[in-house]
Amino acid sequence: MILHRIQFKKKLTGLLVATLLSGVALYTIGSGQAATPPQEDPPVDFAAASVEYDEINQKVTALGDVEIIQDGRIVKADRVVYDLKTEVVSAEGNVAVLEKNGDVHFVEKADLAQAMKNGYVKKLQSVLADGSRFTADEGHREDGVRTIMDNATYTPCEPCKANPDKPPSWQIRADKVIHDNEEHSITYRNATLEVAGTPVAYVPYFSHPDGTIKQKSGFLPPIFNASSNLGFSATPQYYWGIDETQDATFGVRAFVEELPMFLGEYRKRFNDAELEISGGLAYSDRTDSSGGEYEYVDEELRGHFFGKGLWDINEKWRAGFDAAMASDDQYMRQFDITSDDVLENKLYLERFDDRNYATLRAFSFQDLRISDRAADQPNVLPEAIVSFLGKPGDTLGGRWSLDASALGLTRDGSGQDVLRGSATAGWERKDILDIGLVNVVSASIRGDAYNVPKRDEDLLGSGDGDSSSTRFYPVLHNVTSYPMVNNFSDEAQVVFEPIVSFTAVSDVKNNTDIPNEDSQDVQLDANNLFEPNRFPGLDRVDDSSHVTYGARTGIHGAEGSLAEVFLGQSYRLDDEDNPFPAGSGLDSQTSNYVGEVRAIYLDRLNLNYRFELSSDDFSSQRHELDASTVIDRFTLSGSYFFARSLEGTDLTTSREQLYGSLAYDFSDEWRSTLSGRYDLSEEDQGLRNAGLLLEYLGQCYTVSASAVRNFTFESTGDAGTEVMLRVGLKNLGEFGSGS
């Protein structure tokens, strides 16, 4: 064996080595290797059983276990010949190239000429770093730009370990595969998709990026959809890579029974900002529903628009917007765009400064639900919020806080407008005594000012057309708890924590001249039981001093497992003029009992049960359950909701609903899921929706088939069935049906 450190005879051996090292790799698909040799060739290690120089024929021949190493790339061959006259390098006999990135290429023979601009390889087989494999009977290099491979195959699937000669799960076979380095594309001529060796699809022409660039313009795989409402549809799309900072996607959703729908999306990245907009246009009819009556609306232009933008002005300031609009209430659900009931539009400016925060924002809403009060949705123009927070322990052993806000609500037409200003100054201190007692004391005073330019007498009662009100709301709040822990075993401990709080407020009655915009939906639960003000907003206040008490106990185990129970209640010292609505749990002097049960066991069980019981007879008022468990190959999850009827309100019947999902893993790759939602209400009992999903998650492809049956749509009450099929092929993309 002769070992040469190649730093001599550059004209001969060095050129041979550099040409051979770089040339064979040019026949790879998407290997990501540079096609041009470096400006300065790094040193080359060269080994062979013998090296012969034929001065007469001007040839250098390396024989026997030839191995060439340069810059992390390795070439092996039985025989390598360099013709100095023609500058052609030939390698044959077990030729193998090992790339720096892990790609491995095998050829029977390789001839490379004209500084690698032209060449030929025979029987090429490659295994790329990501596991992808391709073969070609022959390969030709043209002008240093295009590589043409004949009778080529490509697959990202790993071979069967038990039978490596078995056809892969899928592969593409083509008469010709053309790799264009300038266009960064791979084109297939007369391509056939084979599944387990069986041809299933044929295309005369197919092209995709070669993986060496981040974006490439071209057609995307089409999306197919079938539903009982819209029938069958197909959506071909075109992706336009404008430049490195922006792109656009255009599509046409073609229906069998409807006129086509046009879709578009544009995305742009700036140095300190980003923008994304999308939308669609359709020309179709619809059926509107109002008050139980259906009305046919003839064909007209309909559409939607989504937008999102963010601008990082500097380290402390940022601005942005979110936009969502639809031409009518039916459009979004009819064309499977979104199932949201209310579309929100937001414009905002924010400042972050250590513990302080400020924002100025505006909102508008589009209610897609069929309701007589849909027009009551206000526009928030504008809302300003500032929040300041002091250092811990800096003020009387605690920390101070200051919050202020200004709000303007406007409604279209003759709706009620509201202007509100509010400011709150507060202080809080937490102490942990030597005996383990935990005490948190806080004090705050809030001032509110309201102006109602257009008074709604149905909401506020008779009075002047323009009314103004002010309110001051001082609060002193103290929460004391005594957590006690006992080691149950080496891996578990029992915790018992009684909690009591007292909230003192001045005699501030809720002024009926103040409209209630943000405090209508109040519900007592374990999370807000010990809050000084149980209303979620500012328009209503907890206007009576009250005592709250409860206890939490449970077992805490290793690795985060726990079983925990909480139960609590609140008592108002003054029962006159109770501001809380029926069904809130706080509408009597003694509140209802609220509790929570939580259980977590490793990653096999997760349970959260929240309940509300009557303070008079412990009768059920509200139940909410969310649970999931994994048992061997089964995954079971579900939720349950119950809320009793409320006399004197629109909720004259109990609301009760059950949702369940059962998944079974047949193997590591196959999974099926069955789900359903059932309405248990007395007057409207029945199945609301059901679904079946079958999934295969393989090494090189995924398949999912699903069927969903909706028995009602909120807008129209119509039923619908949708069937979806999706197939994902590794490195090529996803094909299938779906909304």
C-alpha cells in the first residue's frame, strides 16, 4: 500500500482527486452539496496499492483499494485513471462517495471531463443523510448545470429489515429525472407513483424544489373535499416565492354544484415587522334564518378577509392588528372557513417597561350567530390601559400598584354608547409566620366615572337622554391559610390547607345609571371564590363586606402525581340589594358551595371536576368534568356539562351535554378514534355530532381518513356530513381532501 500526502504534482494527482471528489456527487438529488470546487483545494490524503504514470499515453492510474480523502469527503474505488490529454477522470469497480453531510453514493463506473461540466455515471445508488434513497441506470452531466438521469427511482422509505429486496412502501419511478442547479428544481418525465411495488398514479410531468433553497414558486398539491352541503370540490393552488421576505399563494376551489371560489394569501417579513393577509370570493346563494323563519337569498358576491400584522417598534413598544370579516352570517360555515361564532377585529399599541405595561387598542366585532341581539355588539373605540407595579417589599413590607383605564363603546344606529374612566391604587403584602401561617393583606381604592350619551331606557330605565355617574370603591382584603403537610410515605405526602378571607368594603351600592357591559357573565367557582370582587369586569362591584372560607386537601406523590379536593363558600354580611344575577351562585346571602376535584397520575390520568351545590339542600346547580386516561392501547377522553334551569330568566330548561372520544392504537403506526357529542337537555335531547378517524403514521408517509356528521349548524339548523382523506408523502407534501 502506497500512501501519498497530495501537496505535489498538482497538475496530475491533485486535479484527478478534486475532479473525482466533486464530480460523482453532482448526480445526487437534493444533496445540498456545492457544485463548484473551492477556490483553494484543501490538502488531500490519497492511498492506493499502487500508482502508475504512463508518460507515453499521458495517464495516471491508481490501483487497488483506492481511497481519497479531502475536506471530510471520502472516495473509494478499485481503479482510478486520469487522462492528461483529454482531462477525463475514470473510476470503476465498487466506486463509493461518502459526503460530509452523511450522504453515500455508489456507482459502477464514472467518467468526468471538462472540469466536471460534463460527465457520465453508470448504475448510481444513493442513500441521503435523511434516509432517502434514489437509483439511476445512467446519469449525464451537461454544461455543469443540468444532470439527467435515466430510469431513475426516488423514495424516502427505509428498506424492510427482514427483506431488504422488498419494494419500498412508496417510490417515484421516472423515465428521466432532470436536476437543474440554476433553477434549483428536480423534474420528472413520465413519472409513476408506486405503492408496495404496484403503480397507482401516473403523471407525464412532475417537478419540485431540490431542497437547496428555502422557497420555490410552483403548483402545490391539490386539496380535495367532499361534503353533503357543498358536494365534491377540488382546490389547486399556486405558490409564488416573490423573494426571501415575501410570498403569495393563489387557489381556485372548484365545485361540482357551485360556481368556483377564489382564494388568496400574502405574507411579508420586514426586519422588525410581519404582515399576513388572506381572503376569498364566491358567487353563490344561501338560506338565512331569523326567528325560526327561513329566507332564500339569490346568488350574490360573497367573501371573507383575514389579516394579521405585528410591528416591533423598539425594545419597549410594539403595534399590531388582527382582522376577520365575512360578507354574511352563513358564509364562514357554508364554505368551511371557520366555525367561530364571533369575528374579532383588533388594532393595538403596547409598551413593556420592566414591571409596567400600557396599551391603547380598539375592537370591533361581527356576530355570526342568529340572534335578535346581534346588533348590540359594541365597537370598542378606544380602550387605554396602564399598569404600574412596585418592587416587592419596597413599601411597608409589600408592593404598591396603580392601574388606570379609559373605555369608549359605540354602537351602530340607535344603540347605547358608553364612556368610562377608571383608576385603582393598591397595596399588597404577604407574610409567612414561623408557625407556618400564610397571610396576604391588600388594600385598594378605585374611582370610576361614566357618561352615557345615548341612554337605552330598556336597559337603564327612564331618565335623561345623557347621564353621568361617578363611583368610589375602597376595599380591604385579607386572606389567611395554614397549609399542613404530613409525609404519608417516602414517595407521597398528605396536605391539608384551611383558608379564610375577610373583605371589607364601604357602603357602595351599584348605581343603576351605570350600564353593565363587562360584568354580565359572572359565575362563582373555585378560582374566583377568594377574590375581593367576584364580578369579571368593572361595571359592577361586590358591594357588601363578606367572609369566605374553604379547605383544600389531597395527596401529592412523586413525579407530579396528585389527588386533590377543594370545597368553599362565601357569606355576605349585608343581604340587601344583592347585585349578583340568578345562576351566579352568589345571588343569596350565603353563596352556593363550590368545589374542585383534581387527579393526575403520571401521563396516564388527568381529571378535573368542578361543581356547584345549593347552599340550601346541596342540590346540583352546575357540574363541569374534563377527564382523559390511557389504558394500554386505549385513550379515553371526555367532558360533561350540566347547569340547572333558572326561573325568571330565558334559561327555562336545564342544559346538559356529554362529549366522549375513544382512541385505540392497533400498533405504533395505526390508530382509530371514535368521538361524539350528545345533548342531554330535556327539550332538545339528541346526538349533535359524531366522527370516526383512522390514521396511519408511517416512517415515510401518513394517511388519515375521517367522516364527521353534524346534526345541526348553529346558523341554519341544517345537518351535514363531511368525509376527508389526507395522504402525506415525506419530502413531497400532503395530498388529500379537507376544508
